[in-house]
Amino acid sequence: MPDDRLGICNIFDYCYNNWHYVNDPSKGELYSSASNTLANGLNGDCDDFAILVCSMLLSIGGDARISLAYNSGGGHAFTEI
């Protein structure tokens, strides 16, 4: 179990420390695949980050999902493990 947690933390830390936040165009919400986000240099918004982290966790056998939360100020996407 400790090795699993280390892998999870390493994935999150890598993505977090190399992430470049870029808003979607004002015309709507865009969702980027994990492979596209990797190819574009880890650029994107919160849903792109969540998709990337979730995909990476699933690839190592983790149990993860993407959650969305909304309020009057907007929304946010995040990965749950």
C-alpha cells in the first residue's frame, strides 16, 4: 500500500509542478484528452488537469474519478482517488 500512495503523490506532484493554467476560449467549455494535454506541454484549465491526473492514476491501476462542482461563481473539476 505505501508504494501505491507514493506513485499517486508522484503523479500529482509532477502534474501540479509542471502545469500551465490556460483558460478555455470564451465561446464555451473544451475538454482535452490526457494525451493531447501531454502533447501540448501540460497546458489547460482545471478539467484538463483533472482528466490528465485521473488518466495517469488509472494507468497505474488506481481507482479514480473526476468530480465537478458548481456554484453561482462558476465551476471546478477535480480528481478523486
